[in-house]
Amino acid sequence: MSISKNNAFTELMAIRGGLPPSTDEVEVTGADPMYVSPFKLGETCAGALAARGVAANDLWELRTGHRQKISIDVRAAAATSRYGGDMTLRRNEHGEYQPIPYSQAMKHMVSLTQPWKARDGRWVLPHTNLPHLERRVLDVLDCHSTVDSVRTAVARWDSDALEDAIARAQACAGKVRTPEEWLAHPHGAYLASRPVVEITKLADGEPEPLPPGTRPLSSIRALDLTRILAGPTAALGMAEHGADVLMVTTPHLPQVPSFVRDTSHGKRSCFLDMDRAVEAERLRELVSEADVLIDGYRPNRLAAHGFGVDELVKLRPGLIHVSVNCYGSGGPFADRAGWDQVAQAVTGMCHTQGQATGAGHPQLTPVFTCDFLTGFLATFGAMIALARRAREGGTYRVQVSLCQSAMLLQRQGLLEDFHDAPGSLTSAEFEALAVCDDDTVYGDLKTLGPVLRMSETPCTWLGTTPELGSAKAEWLRR
């Protein structure tokens, strides 16, 4: 497949601007379907990863004066969305690598986080990813934490009223819309009017040459203020290209351990509590020395702690601020929380998936593609902004969202023949891409490694996957 036929890649190259890469710079192999889904999940992810490779090449050219070859396989790109399962194995006492079973908590979340039929005949997907969000949803529904109870409770509500009530409760839910309904909705129309990766120059400044190093992002410092897939995947991409990535969280912040395990490779992790003056001041010091900050919170959430965009760019003129959220940073739904499944529901993906599979009701896709695709797009945007800062100077904001990623997926068209899709890589394909990670807090792991190939600076993870809070709140020496 020629990369010129990948519409997602073409769309991202328009955002990048400048001269397009040469026809032989990027090679894409393989094709969809990988999963039982009408969406071109693998090809869209491959296009985003190829674009990320071009952005890394731009930085490499600034360092060395020349470019390198990039390659990506569609099946490997699709496999990045299949978190855990047979993509992360753990060595047992016999020395054999085995799939890590899904936790009961994850199985329970999946069972409740599905589209349920409302009183008006429409469907609503409540999200129960984290315990506090589940409690809020159940309080609104006035029901128990079981499939039958949630199904019965949703059926007592009209869909719009329930979506709004759960939003008011600071929880997450999405009414299942058709793609056409979403584009006609004020928020869908708002997002459709904006680029899938929005890069804004916030202030002028002197050019900042890239620090010395042997990889595209060597000695670039990235603060990871995110959790649960999309944001962590963005920071993971930075680490794959050589950045010093420091995850900042607190012991009391709810996490999904398997998600942390699978998106923390190549990073370091520290604890800092923004509500404690001394620790907040240390975070400000880290920001003042950072190049990139990835913000995975809803708009204005960090501002309430004194870490809004305006405050951050004053601390560090030249900062690249990356916003990763569900609905984007503007429009009528901007203040709403959401996750991959909610984005699928509201943008039309659930509707189309259910129709195409013949399920007779809305369905989620088999994998969390919106999450991982959004992460790839965020890394792409951050590197484009870094290149602009190196050439012309300035402070930049990069904005991506799960809903924009879902809309990008739907712009690629639909597959017709997908019902016999394999659903995973072959054992040989996995082994060719696998990376062993021994002595982690999660055991000895074998996991799907970086799938983007670069001829001179291979994407790699340095260091063992860390335990949360195991590092000091400081940058590595340049």
C-alpha cells in the first residue's frame, strides 16, 4: 500500500506543512482488517504512526542535515490498540511466558460500560472505568452495580436527559448518535471545523536549537501529567524517540494497573501532590526546565491548582503544552469528562459498528483505537511544535481529543469484508516485535514493542518499566 493512498497520513501532512516527504521515505505494508470492525483501524493508526515518523525525521534532519527511512506494518499498527491480553505476557515459575489474565475489576467495568437502551428508544453508554466514576453513575441511575440493574435503570430515562444528568454529576456517559447526528450536533460541528491536531503558537520567542543527542528527542524533557491510555501513549511515543519522560502522579489518584503497566515503558515516575505547597513548588521547578508538558485533564482542571496553560507558559516560555482529552478544549461539551468508549458512542462509531456486524444494536469496537490513535497524534503534534520552536522560536499549544480521533477514523471510509478478521497477530509476528522487560514490579514481561521502524534511530524504550513513584522528582542531566 502506497502511503500516498493513506488519507489519514495525507491529512496530517497538511497539518505539518512544508515540503512533503519524498516518495521513498515512508513504506507501509499490510492491510486491514485486523479486527471484526468495518473501520480501517490498522490503516488509520499506521498513517498516524507514519506521520509521527516524519515528524521525528524533521527533528533528525535539524540535528544531522539528513533524513532516514520509515516503515510501518498495518497489522502491527493495529495490534497497538490491543492492550494487555496476548500483547503483554508474563514469565511463570517454569520460565514460560503466558498471557496475563484480565482482572475481575476490568471485566466488571467492561460489562457495565456498554450501550443500554433508554426509554425513548435511543441508547446511552455509561462509563464506569474508575470506582469514583462508577459511584457517581450509579447514584444518578439509583441502581446497583450489576448488568441487569444498570440495564433496567437506563430504561427509565430518556437518552438526552440521562446524558446531561450524568455530566452534571461529574461522571461520564454518551448518547449513541449516528455519524450524521454528531456532525449536526453543535459540538460535533465545532470539532469538524478544526484540525484533528491543532497546533497554536501562543507567544513569540527566540529559536531553541535541539540539545545534543543521538536520537530525534535526545535530551528533550517531557512531563507526563496523564493517566489511562491516550495521554500515557503520547508520552510513551516521546520516550520511544529518546525523550526524558517523567510521569507525575500521586499515591491516592485512582489508576488502572494494567494500563499503567502497558504504557510506562521507557519512562520514570515520581509522586507530587499539587495540593501541597512544597510539592507544587517542586512541580513548578520541573515545568520551568521542561520542553513538553502533556496534560491529560479536562480543560481548566489543572488551572484550579495553579497549573493552567497561562500559568505554565509563564513559568517556561518556549514550552510545548499538549492537551489530551475526550471532547477537545472548546465547544459546548468541552467541560465534560469522557473516555474511548464515550467518544465511540457520541461520534457515531458505536452505531456503525453495530449496524455493520449485524448485531441489531450499537456496539463498541473490539479495541481501544481512539485512545491509542489520540496518543500517536499527540506525539506527532508535539514533535511538529518542537521543530517549529527550533526553527522560529515560540511557545506552542497542541490539542488533540478522543472525539477528533473517532472522527478521523470515520473519514477513512468503511470495510465490507471484515467478519473473518484474525483479531490478533500471529505468534511469529508478535515474537518479531516483542521486547523483554525483566525485574519489573509486574514481573518479567514480554510485550509488544515499538512498531514504528526508523532506519538510523530505532524506536526503543530505555530502562525497566517503573513502579509508580519510584523516581526522584528531577530531570536527568543533559
